[in-house]
Amino acid sequence: MISIVVPVYDEAEVLGAFTERLTKVLADLDDDSEIVFVDDGSTDGSLDVLRSLVAADRRIRVLSFSRNFGHQVAISAGIDAARGDAVVVIDADLQDPPEVIAEMHARWSEGNKVVYGVRTRRDGERPTKKLTARWFYRLLGRLSDTPMTADSGDFRLLDRQVVEALKAMREENRYLRGMVSWVGFTQCGVEYEREPRAAGETKYTWRRMLRFAADGITSFSDRPLRVAVQLGTLVTLTSFLYGGWLVIGKLINPDRSLPGYTSLLVAVLFLGGIQLLTIGILGSYIGRIYTETKRRPLYIVAETIER
């Protein structure tokens, strides 16, 4: 069996078209299939559309959250509930074409445990989004000890072995594409052109994207902490050298006037900024530790809909 996991948040306009394209793809595969929709607290009537889809197709199941828990958690819930020997994660907005699943399935049949989609084009996205995404993937690749694939999102096929490994990882600050890279196994990519959204607006605001980027970096690298230590060491050493230079200059030339108010103000502001930066980096890691120690469930399912 192959399971399709679909996180849904306010996608009522596109769910019908998405399901139609997806079922056509699944009809061409030899394996049995199921579709697991995870409604992440939608407010636009998506749940009603999902109910009608369940009534029309017994392969469809729906998990409805008690509130919005976030995209990565919704994917995790779908993976937890999936029964298939392979699990495909795909968004409902039709930016990732369901037709690519057939090629992913073929690569999985060849023995690959993870088959991830690699975006060769990103039509319909703002230039700033494309640029920042490119920078982020390159930066994370340099910071993390775990190899990260550039231009690859959550659209991917996972073998049951990988699914079981992910189900054992219950951290709350989730960056699933990094977690999949971390578990290892044989992985390969499938290139495709990302399409514009079929309807509606993206749910990833700049604030959410920044939070997502922070989760990715702090979950898979402690290098920011090491950079903070190195920066503090550099500033301290520079201060000692500059202070020694001033003392020596005063001893050699007693009549020489020391730098005044402007240089002192610049030094104080610079050191204050460095301190706040390092405290902020440290606080980010401590905050995530605090979140993990509470051991709350990742999500709460209010209703399960199936035939």
C-alpha cells in the first residue's frame, strides 16, 4: 500500500481539483492506496469539503485538529496515521504536481528509501521568496553537520523504515526535511518544475518563514553558539589590543590626547550590540530546551473521519 499524506489549512478552493488529479495518478499505480488529509484547524470550510470527499471515496481518511498546530506538525500527524509501505507527503495547493508521485514510486521500487522532489523552477513565487529560500538552504547546508539537499521541500516519498524512524522522533520544534536527512538510508532526488498556486494565498507569512528557518538552524546545528563564542573572543582580544595601544601611545607621548566621547560611545554601543546578539542566540536555544521539557503532545485530534 502507498499512503498519501496531505496537510490542509484553508484550502477549500483547491481540494476538489487536487483530489481529482491525485486519484488519477493513484489509479495508474499497481499498489493499493489511501489518502490521509490532516485538517490543521481550517476556518474556510475545508473540513466540510473533506467530509464530502470521504463520502465519495472510501480510501480517504481525515484527521481534524482541535486547533491550528502548524504545517510540520500536521505532516507528522499524517505520517503517524499512515498505514502504507510507502508514504508520500504533498501539499494540497497543487504547487507540487501529483503526477511526480509516479516517478517517485518508480525510484522507490528500485530500492531507494527516500525519494525527494528537487525544484528546478519555482513559478508563481516572488523573487524575494526565491532569493531568500536559496540563501537559507545554502546557509543551513554550511551550518549543519547533516547533509541538506538544496531546493527540496517536504514533497517526498518515505519508505516504511524511514516512517518508523521519524515516528520515534518527537521533538516539538520540527524541521521534517532535516529530520529525514538525519535518519539516513538510501536517498535520491526527482527533479520537477514547481507550479503556481491553483487558488488562494500562501499561508507562510514572513514571520512564519523566519520561525521555520530558525527551527531548521537550531534543530540541526549548534554552530551559532560557537560563532557567538568566537565573536566574543575576537571582540575581547581587539579591546585588549586597542587598550594596550592607547597606553603605550600615552607613555611614549604624554602630551598626546586620548580619543574622546565619540570613540567611547561607538565602543560602548558596539560591545552592547554584541552582547545582546549573543544573549539572543543563547536564549533561542534555551527557549527550545524549555519547550521540549514540557513533553506536551505534538497535536490533538478532535475528530477522525472515515468510512
